[in-house]
Amino acid sequence: MNAFRPYAENHYREDLPGLRACAVILIVFYQIWIDKEPGGIDAIFVLSGFLMGSVLLRQYAQEESLRPFHFWAGIIKRVAPPTYLVLMTTFLLGPFILSPPEWRAALDDLLLSAVYLENVQLIRNGIEPWHRSLHNPFEHFWAVSMHMQFYLLLPLLMGPVMFLSRIFHVRWPMMLWVILVILGSLAYSVSATHSHPASAYFHTAARLWEFFTGVLLALLVPLLHLGQLGVRIATVAGLSLLVSTGLVISPQAPFPGIAALLPVVATALLIMAGGQRCATVPLSRWLANQHMAYLGNAALAIYLWHWPLLICAQRFFGTASPSLAQGLLVIVATLALGILTVEIVESPFRRIPKAKPWVAFIVGILCFAPVFAAWVGGKHHVLSNEQAARDDAKSFAAPYYSGPSLHPQNNAQSSLSEHSYPKESLRQDK
């Protein structure tokens, strides 16, 4: 028995881009008008785990080995160009939309976002995720950072158990390992969310179970056979749960923890239903239509642009809660820039041959270099201004009197007696 035979074929899932589009629409909608947890990020985490898990399983089934550098190269050529484009553009816009103290504070977030550690920076700064920050245009890069950390870990965590499954011709080592990772991460998420809710929200270990739920689905979906009724129930239930996540979960509810099960289960149901290729279900056809698929392919660029554009709108209109017209303007600008980014920036780099992973790594370095140079220049400018301010403070603190030093007189009474004042005058003064 070949344990990897069910994963060898590459079936394009037309519903998955539509599901990604639905998730990113929820994120943008809630960020603009409703300051609550929409569940869209959690859905994208599960979806990313499913897609990347499927890629690894297919590669192992076809070649009987893992090629992590090829895997990472495929991610770099897709993620790096739009990521560093938005980072550089936001850096250039920063001085115009932020006050000088806010811009100085955001500079380090630029660098940490560029090396995909923005979630660590937010934990270190004690940022509360349920209080929307209007002064950090790089804050949303925490989710991109967490994605890249997962992509780095996935081949390293899955490689040994995939080798065991190939040697013993059974799938249970992979499934058991993935289930243990899910349970361990979920237990940590529940505990950390209860004790340190702010840091748990941005902690990779507290979110790893969401990604690995997608990996478990990559193992199970090719083995499932749902009937048409099962597909209908799973599709309706999944989409209903996903859309209602933001309405059901209270803003005061600890998140992720147990509350994150709602969007994770919803996404899992939709992935399982879509894997049955049942074209008679209306909701499945809606997710698979070409317009949703097009938005789904631009989901990364849309997510990257929406937050800095929202901050620009808030500063320009002078409000933390945009009106309907202002919010629609942000959405139109986000969609336009997202689509342009895909067509002009992403698409050319996607054509880099898979057989040349080193080209993708060079592209990543070339994209990173100007952002790093911008951070160095920005920090130098800030430090120079701070040193100039300290020098000015010292010059203002210099004494204005340039004559001999003056000291308080300690022997006032004795000094007074040394002078010959009339006794009457002294008595009058007293």
C-alpha cells in the first residue's frame, strides 16, 4: 500500500479562492465599520494550512522526498514582491499621515514587518488587539509574519513523520502527529488566552493549531466521500458559521482560545464540502464563480493595502469611525490597488521556474534591500534630530550672566554689622 497515493494528483479547487475572498472581505468590512473579531483571519490560517499541506503531500507522493528550499522559494516569489511594495509605500507615506512621535515609534515596526516578526513586536509592545491602533500603519503585518513563520516550520515538522509513513506504508504517523500538534497548540491557546490574552492573540504557538487543522484536512479530504446531502449541509452550515462569527463572538470574549473554534470549524466544513466537487450546490457554485476566484487570487494584496489606506482615510477625514461613503471609498481604493498589485507586481514573479529556486531567493533579497535601507535612513534621521534637540537644550540651559560667579551669602547678619548703618534706620527696617 502506498500511503501517499491519494495525494499524488493535483486537482485545482475552484472554490478555495472564493473562500479566501469571502474571508478577506469579512476582514476589511469589520476593520472599517465594526471593531470586532470577524473570524476572517482564522479562516485564512486554516485555508493556508490546507493548501500548503496539500503541496507538501503532493510533492512527497510524486518524488518520495521533500525539497524544502523549493517549497520556500515558491512562497517567497509569491509573497515577497507585494509585501515589500506595500512596506516601502507605507514608509514613504508615513511622515504625511502620522505625527513625528508616531512615525518614530512605527519605524521599528517597519523593520520587524520586513523580517516577518511583527507579531513578536506587538507582543513586546503590549498591544491590545481589541483596541484598534490608529498610529501604526504596519500593525496588520502580524498575520503575514505568522504565515511566514508557519511556512518555515511546516517542512521541518512534517518531514520526519512523512518519512516514517513512507517506510511503513501507513498514514497514521502523519495523522497522529498532526493531531498532537493541534491538541498541544489548542491547549496552550486556551491557557494563554486566559492568562495573557493580549500576547496570546499574536503568539504563533497559540495559533499553530489553526494552521495544522488545515494540514489535517489536507490528509483527510482526499479520503472522504460525502454524499450530495452531506455537501449541502456542510456548505450551508460552514458559510453561515463563518459569516456570523463576528456577530456571535463578543468583543470582550477572550480570543483566540475556544472562541476561535467557530471560524475554524466553519472553514473546515467548507473545505470538506468543496473537496467533493458537487456542482449542484448553489453556495458551492457561488464560491467557485470567476469573480470570487479573481478576488481570492488578489486576497493577499487586498489585505496588505486595506490597513494603511484605512489609517490615511481616518487621518484625512478626522474620524476613527468612517461613514458609509468614506468606508466605501477605502474599499474601492483597496480593491483597485490590490488588483493592480497582482497584475503588475505579483504575476511576473509567479512565472519564475520551479526548477530555479535560487532565483526566488535572489528576488526576496532584492525586495528586502530597499526596505532595510529605508529603515536605516529613517533611524539615522530620527537619531540625528534627537541629538540636535539635546544639543539645543544644552545651549538654552547655559547661564546668561557672563560675569563673576555669584554665591548666596551665609553670614548675612555678620556682614550687616560690619557696615555702619544708623541704628534708627536698622530699627525702622525691623
